[in-house]
Amino acid sequence: MAFTKKAAQVLGVIVNRPFKSSGFAGQSLDTRSFTSLAHGVHVFHCPDEVGIVAKLSDCIASRGGNILGADVFVPENKNVFYSRSEFIFDPIKWPRKQMDEDFLKLSKKFNAMRSVVRVPILDPKYKIAVLASKQDHCLVDLLHGWQDGRLPVEITCVISNHDRGPNTHVIRFLERHGIPYHCLQTIKENKREGEMFELVQNTDFLVLARYMQILSGNFLRSYGKDVINIHHGLLPSFKGGHPSKQAFDAGVKLIGATSHFVTEELDAGPIIEQMVGTNFLPLVERVSHRDNLHSFVQ
């Protein structure tokens, strides 16, 4: 099952939380029994009608599952329904294949545009390739997040248009973990997208970690799957190169970063997330006239 734009947009909407939310603590279950239970996530997108939440809940409960959290979003003046449900279940009582069949029945009943269910401990990890240029910070943060288990994906390779020496931190890290590094140096007349396409064909989506090249429409159409960019600015403001300098010159009082889907138009794809923090520093920082360009970049 591919990670789709609609599913990710649901997740992005839910993080921003302009919706009605219901939490189910599941405290009636003995926490000692959790070790034999698996954790699942179901994302649903369909035309809105009465009874969807009840049927989703019944689908999980009828198989002995317990809902830990359920988020629902119905946009104003639009006849569409989004939900994201987290639940625990016994894989013996509710086999993975049966789960797919149960949610498929719901999809057909409600004419769903998208129904995605994931069981992280049972399902294959999503395969991604990471594209980066000269600067290391985004790439290093992703690699360390992957190493710490915060990014439950399989990194098939790292592709860069800049060479990195054998004794650099990035290359040593990749070699330790058996992740291939491909240097595809580009020129204006040759972006080497054909070679890149061959390297990423078997991935589920791509992540651009400060990749300072524009992917062509032909490449995006040929790849046909999601490409996610990390932009050092709060889109839709300050598109393109040097967003920190653009923000500094404009005298903004709040700076940050954006993750968004890549489209043919530069930095104009649907926004996934903004104003999020890390374990080290928040990505959104308040600034003032006392700051300079260097502190903006930092």
C-alpha cells in the first residue's frame, strides 16, 4: 500500500486539529496484556453521511479491537469525511488478511476514495530514498531520526549532486548502516534524472532533504508517487532559493520550516506540516530587528 497524498493530507489536517476530536484511553484493558497486542492505524476518506463513525468503531470492536484514539474532520460546506483511528488488537483473533477484508467492506459501503490501514509490526516498512545537496543538516537529522526509530522507514539510498569524502560523518554513517550513497553531479543541461529514476523505482516515496535542484515535470510524472520537500521557510511566503534572506529582508517576526508535496510549480505543492518542533530546537522561532541574517539561518 503506497503512502498517498490523500492519506498524508488527512494526517496533516489532524495534526493542525481544526476538527472535532474524540479520545479513547482504553484504560479498561489490563496494560499487562498490551504486550500480546498489535497497534494499528486506519485512515479513511469518503463522502460524508450519517453513521460512518459508528460503523468504523463497530468494525474494530467486533473483532475484539480497542480504539485508543479517533480523530474526525468534516470540512465546512464540503460533503467529505476524513478520519484517523488508532487501535490495538490481537493478531490471532483478527488476522491481518481478515482486517484488510473488513475495512474493504467498509470502503465499498461508503464509496470511499481512500482507505489505508497500517500495522507497523506486521507490515513492510515504506521504502524511501533521500535526496540531498551540499548542506548536511537536514540529511543528518533524518538519518539520526531513522537510527533512533522515530522514522520507521527503510532508507534504500541517499542521492546527492555533491560528492562527499570517504571520511565525512555522513559517508561513515551510511557505510556503517549499509545505505548506498550515489553521487550524481549535475549541470544545467543535464540533471541526470534518468539515472536517478533508475535508483528510486522501487521506493514508495522520496524525501528532498535540502536538495537544491528542481525536479522536472517529466520526472515527477514518470515516478508517479509522492515526493516530499523540506523547505526552510513558512510557505506560501518566501518560495525558491534563500528563503532565510527573503524573510530577513522582509522583516518578519516569525520564521520556520515547511514540509510539502512537490509539484511542477516551485514550492507550491500541498503543505503537510508547519510549526512543529524537534527534540532539540523548535522549528518555529520568534525573531526581531535585533537578529541578523546569520541568526535567521541558524
